[in-house]
Amino acid sequence: MATAIAKAEDRVSVEHEYAARLGHVSKSFNGPAGPQLVLDDITLDVAPGEFVTLLGASGCGKSTLLNLVAGLDRPTAGSIETPGGRPALMFQEHALFPWLTAGKNIELALKLRGVPKGARRQEAERLLELVRLGGAFRKRVHELSGGMRQRVAMARALAQDSRLLLMDEPFAALDAITRDVLHDELTRIWRETNVSVLFVTHNVREAVRLAQRVVLLSSRPGRVAREWTVDIDQPRRIEDTAVAELSVEITEELRGEIRRHGQH
Ligand SMILES: Nc1ncnc2c1ncn2[C@@H]1O[C@H](COP(=O)(O)OP(=O)(O)O)[C@@H](O)[C@H]1O
Ligand SMILES: [Mg+2]
């Protein structure tokens, strides 16, 4: 039987010039006082295999932007291209089905992707191993800790075998130690699978810990305020001096953005 999952190296030849391309994207919502501009003229590329964090104050439009890239909503103006196919999406809430085991949650994602029945079990187990949850196949969601649930959610996102992983504050509800461990895991998985990641957070240290590039969004409306290339070797630690120094610089800029718009 042909392998259900193509390995990352087999796919290099079909890799596109970019994983996501946003051109002059704007988004308005209709409010009581008329249309409210939430995102204004966002132009941004994510390169194949690149890890980008999108950083901004709460309410600045990060989730709105990610939903647009995911194809869950449409921009009011501008274009969004994800030539590698439908992106995978992971949220702060794990959104696992509680009546299914960890393994069955992943098998369901494989089924939706069209993986043949006979190959699903083995592939679900491989994905659980990848997130270091081998042996948890039969565990139900309520038996898992918050960190373990997010690992299963990560495995389920990876089960979509997408070339672009969109993550919306996936670790925001976890305690600092668990989050730290999951940062390490995500960095490892990103390097092993060569997937492109667009990761949304309001946490500056997290943005710097993870990304090759940090894009700062302004508030009301969200615009690309500034971006930084993070030239620090991986794996990093959140407490590394270089991570701390860049975080201080970015925090200053973020504070300026928040002050400018009189929020919080
Ligand atoms: N479906 C919607 N209808 C109306 N307003 C929305 C909708 N979704 C988001 N908004 C508004 O857009 C702004 C940005 O929200 P969001 O993208 O969730 O911000 P963030 O994720 O950065 O915290 C907020 O003011 C929010 O109220
Ligand atoms: Mg959000």
C-alpha cells in the first residue's frame, strides 16, 4: 500500500514560493455605529518553512486575521493566498471531542483528510508519538491535563498534513512551566516537519522565544507596525539574555502602540 503520509522531504519539489501571501488585506465588521475597520491594509508573506509570530494587544485583530488566512471569513478588501492548500488551525481551547479518546480524535481528522481506514490507527499513533503522548491513544479528554490536551490538539492539527499551521494563542491558558515545555515541543516539531507556522500571541517573550520573525500589529485598526527578524539560535529558552533583550525592545514598541490608542 502506498504510504498515506508523504514525508516532508518528498514534497520539496511541490513547495511554492510562499506558504501564505496577504496583499493589502482589510476587514470591517458592521457595528451599531456603522462599519468598524478592524484590519487595515495588511501585506505579509510567510515563506515555506518559516515561523512567524503575529504580536499585538488584545482586540487588535489577530484572531480576525488568522480566521481570514484559515478561510473561515473573507476580507473586505485585498487578497489572501495559501497555495499549499487548506491551512490547519489550532486555538487556545483544544476543541477536542470529549466523547472520543485522544487517538480517535486524531483518527477523525485523518478520516476527514481521506486517509484510508486501515492506515489511520498507525498514523494516529505516530502523531501521538510526535507530540510525546505515545501510550495515550485510549485516554479520554477528561483524563488528560491541560498541557496534554493541547498536545493532542497539536497532533490533530498535524493530522491534516497541511503545509501551513495557524495557531491562535494555543498555550495562553497553560501554566508557565507547561507552556515552556510546549514551546520546546513546538520548536522541535516545526524543525522536524518543516511546516510553516503563523502563530498569534499577545505575549512578547513567547513571540521571541518561538519565531524567526515577529510582526507587530498596531491597534484600531490593526496594521503592520513593525517587524523584527529574530536571529537567535534554536532551541532557545524564554529566559535567555538575547530573548529578554529583544523582548524589552519589542515591549517598548507595543506599549507605544497601546498608549497611542488609549487602550487598557
Ligand atoms: N464577527 C465579528 N463581528 C463584529 N466584530 C468583530 C467580530 N470579530 C471580531 N470583531 C471585533 O474585531 C476586533 C478584533 O477582534 P479579534 O480579532 O478577536 O482581536 P484579537 O484576537 O487581537 O484579540 C474587536 O474589536 C472585536 O470586537
Ligand atoms: Mg484573539
